[in-house]
Amino acid sequence: MKIAVFFFCFFLSVFYIKAQQYKNPELPVEERVQDLLSQMTPEEKFRQLFMIPGDIGDDTTLFNCGIFGFQVNTDGSTEGATAQLLQYTPSGSAFASAEKINALQKFFLEETRLGIPVIPFDEGLHGLIRKGATVFPQAIGLAATFNPDLVYEVAKAIALESASRGIRQILSPVVNVATDVRWGRTEETYGEDPLLVSAMGLAFVSAFETAGIITTPKHFIANVGDGGRDSYPIHVSQRYLREILLPPFETCIRQGGSQSIMTAYNSYDGIPCTANSVLLEKILREEWGFNGFVISDAGATGGANILHHTATDYPSATASAISHGLDVIFQTSIHHTVLFEPPFHDGSISQTVIDSAVARVLRAKFKLGLFENPFVDPDFAAEVNGCDHHKTLSKKAAQESIVLLKNQKKILPLPDTIASVVVIGADAKEARLGGYSGPAEDKVSILKGIKSCVGDKTIVYYASGCSRTETNYVVVPTENLTCTINGKKENGLRGDYYDNIDFKGNAAFSRCDKQIDFRWTLFSPDPEKLGNDFWSVRWSGIITAPETGNFHIGIDGNDGYRLKINGKIVLENIIKRSHDVCMAEFIFEKGKEYFLEIEYFEPNTIAWFSLIWDIGIAFDEDQEIQKASAIAAKSEVAIIVAGIEEGEFRDRAFLNLPGRQEELIHRVAATGTPVIVVLMGGSAITMDRWIQQADAILDVWYPGDQGGYAVADVLFGEYNPGGRLPITFPVFEGQLPLVYNHKPTGRGDDYDNLTGEALFPFGFGLSYTSFSYSLPHPVHQVMTTSDTAKIAITITNTGKVAGDEVVQLYIHDPLATVVRPVKELKDFRRIYLEAGESREVEFFIPPEKLILYDQNLKKTVEPGLFRIFIGASSKDIRQQAEVIVNAKD
């Protein structure tokens, strides 16, 4: 009997070991992948292709079959996961994050059937978006450094802080080419030039992938369309796609080793990017040999049925996406699995396709070593996140990113003998960090930086001046609205929603809306009960005012409404035409109840509707601007910090400074005090109405948590600015899109009533010193299509202070079989020179820099003459050379 038991246990252990071969680190990764794949159920396979923000919560049974990974909420809840995903509200210290991720890994390794670890992922565009992490300058600022080596060091620091918490995938960088600066996400990019974007993207992903963190370049293939609008459909030629949009992604994958990629929300050539086989299969996998995994943008998979209307429902959208190249579905809740899982069971997706997708994810998890070593040291996470070394690096990056745009009469740098300055503007105190940022608890404002720089020797005044947005009205607050629902009195208005636009029949449903402030951009108020179009709503209830007076009340929103107070029509805008702000005068008595009724109908999907009034606007901007001007009049110099509003789904039709900031500049300049304007923002700004009033202009982008120190250093001469513009600044929005590397026109660039030239060209930036460029040598040279040409040029600092020069090399092909751009950036060097110092800069021109796509879209180097331009910007060309390419012998 004992012998029988022995042999039974022996064979059982052998069977168990054989069944657990994928856990053997001595076996090849591919063998482990196939072993694990063979043991997985359809549900377990699906879960490896599903990623969410949040945590496992209290009901752990929801995760018995595993999951791809989490963007972890360190507060331990899944409530508000969608809001956290979209707004990136960070919580928890580095120590707490590491502990939470350790606990998650332990659960999945020990409590699920197969013990498959998760990939904790997060955003790290210019610093991990978590409490305690270092915030570096925004991506567009990093691009303005024209220093890939510095970007590599920044990325290495972000990677260390991420890895220390247990994060093993970063949903960055954004390598979309920002060809239209109206796009609200221009700040997240590396600018308008494919070479610059490629260089910065390569530096970023190389640092992360070397550190064992998967990078996810996004958004494949473009995230901005007509009018500079986010996620608009893309209809561009294959030539434009390959010349402009694809190179940064190809560089990140082929040279940087990115193991993941994220699709865009929009469609390309009529097919949603999430299910576009041309992009995901033909180009990405077949042409580039990409063997990593493809993830959707958050919620994008279902876009095929709710936005693009190429799928009947969520399951069919899922089947189409997975069958055409998508691997991982990114959603905002574990409860969404019911929408996306059916095709994994009903044969809608071939088993071969499913297994290939799952294998790509498992392969990544094995390569990351998550099965053997998924845990991290929380103490180390606390030590490296936000450490002094990273803060110093953040300041250095901010210094190198700052671009001097104007310096009339060399007013900058300010002398250390200056007795008084006034710093004006909300952005001087706010220390905004830009989109996708952590909170940076110890961030340094420009005002703080200036005070720290000058110490006690200079009096520093501050005045708020005005805000970035002119506030003429506010949404009527909840506490001023009451209604009755089901016999219960509540704050808000009763909303009776109808499934028609005529308020016919009984309401489909009724509810209390706490405020009338809605942006229905994807869905109606209830798609199941109303559909997504042809619906209406009647809001009713009591409105009370907090004070007595003759005020204005109205609507900021789409046409198609009536507003009544005590049964009398106050506003009627019933014809569907557009979106506007309409207000009417009304005399309110404090505390008196008025019966309010609004009827609104919407035959379309997209709706914007807010009930507004001008009660309770406490900030008197006239008075604040007057105060700022008065202080400026008694100061030696005025530093106005002005900023813009932008971000994800916040595109800009107008590029001027918003609110009354331009008026502020005029009012302060009228005092006769010299004015220095410091621009805070991540994109281009038009300046035609105030540029002559500014003696100096600095663009500091969003300079990171140490940015205030960096800006002060530049203002007071502790650092000589050397940043360059990675985007073109237009004179007027009507010129857009405007990029330096356009192709020749059929006639000219100008308008009848405006120049076609930029306000500030790509690559532009001034310095406190000057540089001369020697004649390049050789000026003329001959090469074959298999050679590499070399051009050397000597740069001399001819000024009195040390500084950085960004030497830029552009190429133009004056005769080709297809139309070529007027010039293309092909190389650049940022060099530091002491006053009077000279340095030779060598540029190498291999055949790859001369490649074009011929009439059949085949890469080729055509023999002939190429013109070489070397200068300080795309417009400021200092020297020229020629390279003649002969056919290969």
C-alpha cells in the first residue's frame, strides 16, 4: 500500500511539474509561452487582452481568470476609475504605490488558477503622473531643447521612478507629428518635424526599454485632423503618411525597441484605427516586423459602433478589431468585459488570431521577468521618486527648453542692480505643469523662482492682473435650484426626458439633474431609453438668487430651447442653427422663489447645454488690471506671465492669449515701464495685437516642477537661453496649417491681405550672445548612392558671454521625379561655447538622409544635386553646400 501511495504521489508530482513548465525560468521563452497558452480557457485568454485602471476591489472573484494589467489606484478603490483615467488625479505616495502593486502581483500569482502576473501600467509623458514623482518640462519643452541626449537622461529618471513602484509599461511617448498648432494636444508632442520627433521619441523609448519598461508610442497613426481638431478622421495620401506621419513610429519600434503601440481614436482612410489592417498588419507587422502587442486607446475599441458606425455592436466591434491587428482592449471598468468577451467564445474571431494575440502579451510578461521577480522594494521607491538628482535634472531640462523670442535693445538679461520688478499674472503663481502631470507637491512657481534669485537686493511686487479666461457668467449652482422627484424635495432641476423631439407622450424617464451643465459628445443622456439622437428634455423647478438686483440669466449651448420664468418666456432660441451664449435681463429678489422651466430638443448626437447667470462673479478684473498697471508704473520693469488654455479635447480655434491678457499687456506697457512677457503654454500663440508693446518675450512652455528657478535664471542672466522652436508660430490662424517643410506651391505663399510667412519659424530662438558660421568644407563634393558625405563647419561664439547654439542642417532636392519639400531638417547639434570659443561641427550625410518615395512609393535615392543649408533656424540659413550623387558603380 505504501509503495502504491509513493508511486501515485511521484506520478502526480511529475504531472504537476510537467503542467507547470511555463514557470520554469530555465526554459526558452517561446516554449513557456506555448505551454501556458495550451492550458488557458477562452475566458483566461480574453482576460490577458483586457486592461483597465483601478484595483481588484472587494469582489476578487471578478479577477479569478486574471487580467492583462492595471493602471493602479493606490487608494484601493475602483470608484471613479473612469474619472481617474481621463483626468489623471493621482493618489498615494511612491511607497504606497509600490506596496499596492506588490499586493496585486501576489494575488494574481497565488490566488488565480494559472498564476499569471499583471503588467502595471501608467502615464509618464514628462514624469510619472503620480504623487511624489518628479515632473519634468512638458514634451514640447523637451523638444525645444533640441538635445536628445538630455531627453534620454530625463527618460531614464522617469523610468527609474516608474520601475521602483513596480510599473512595467508606460503609455508614452506621443510621437504624433503636430502639423496643426490648433490641436489641444500639441503640448504632448515633440513638434512638427518628423526627424525631430523621431530623435526625441527614440531617446525616450531607448531609456525605458533599457530599464525593462515597455514603451507605448501613440497614437497610431494620427490624432489630429481637419481644423486642428482632436481625433478627427484622417484622409491623407500614402505618400504623406510615409513621409510625415509614420517615421517617428518606425524609429521607436525599429531602433528604440518599443514593445507596444497604441492606436488612435480616429479613423484612417475610412477604417477605425483600432481595426485598421493596413496600419496594424500590413505596415506595422509585415513591413516593420513588429512582434510586440497593440493596445487601443481608452474606450476606443467600441468606437467602431458608437462613433464610426462600422460595427453593429460592441461584440462585432471587438471581433473586427482583434481580427485586424489589435491585441489588447483598453477599457475603464472590469464590468465592461461583458461587452467585449462574446467573440472569444462564439467563433467570431479565429482561434489562431486569439492565440497569436495572447502569445504576444505572455511573451512580454515572460521577458519582463514578472513570473520570477514581480515585486519591488517600497523603501527604494520612496527614496528615488522626487530625489534631489532628478530635481536638478528637471531644472536643467527647463533651462535648456526656454526660447528667447524677442529681446529689444537687449533688455534681457536683467542687471543685478535692478531695484524693483513687478511680476504680473495668474501663471506667475500657479506653476502649471501641463497635461498628463503628477501633482508635484513642491513645484516652484516663477514668482518664487524670481524671489529666490534676486534675494533681498531687489524689491519684487506681485499683481494678479487678470485670469486666463474672462468670466462673465457662471453655471447656476446646485444650491440655487430645487425640485420635487417622487415626492421628495432635492437640490437641482427635475429633468423629464422624451424619446422624441416634440415632448410627446410620457417621458421615457425622469431624474434630478443637480446642475444644468452637460457635454453630450458621445452619447445621449441615456442611449438605451432615448437612443443617441432625436430626444428632448423639459427641466423644471425652483430657482432662488443669493442677492437682489438686475442680473442676466441664459443658456450657453446648442440652439433649440425655450427658457421660462414664472410661465413667461425669457429666452426663445428654437431654431436649430449653431451654438451660442444667449442671456436676458431679469430682476431677482434675494431668497424669492421663481418657477423655472427649460425645454430643449436635440435631433443630433452632440449636445452642449448649460444654464448660466452673472450672479456671484466676485473677481473684478478691471480693478485688478488697474492695480497691476499702478504697481508697474513705480517699478523698473514689469514681467507679465501670460498663458493659454489647452489639452486633450481642448483644441483652440483662436491662438491669441485668452481672457483679457492682451489688454493687460497694453495697459502695463502704457505706463512706460519696460515689459517682458513670459509665455506659459504648449503650443503656438499669435501676438500681432501686442508684440510691439513687449520689449522681450520668453516662451517657457510648461517648465516642470523646478521651472520657476530655471525661468528666473534666464531672466537674470544666470543661464543663457538656447532653446529653439519645435513648431512654427503663425501670424494669424488663417494661415494654418503652417509648417516649414511644406512642398512648393503652384504660385506663391502670400495672401492678398496677409503675409504667408510665419511670425516665428521652426527652429528659431535668440541668445544673449552671437555666433558666426564659417564656410562649410567641402562646399562641393561628389558621392555615390552607397557613400556617406561629410560636411564640417566651424561655429564661433562672437559675443561676450557663454551660450548654446543649435546648428541645424537642412536638405533640399532641387530636381526629382516627385515633388520634394522646400527644405527638410536632416540633422542638428546643440553645442556650448565660451565667449570667443570656436568649434568644428561635423555632419554626416548617408544615403538614408537623401531617400525619397518614388512614383510607386518605393524608397530610393535619386542621383543628382542636393542643396545643403546650415543655419540657426529653418529661416536663418547661414551657409550652403552642395552634394552631387552619382549612380552606384
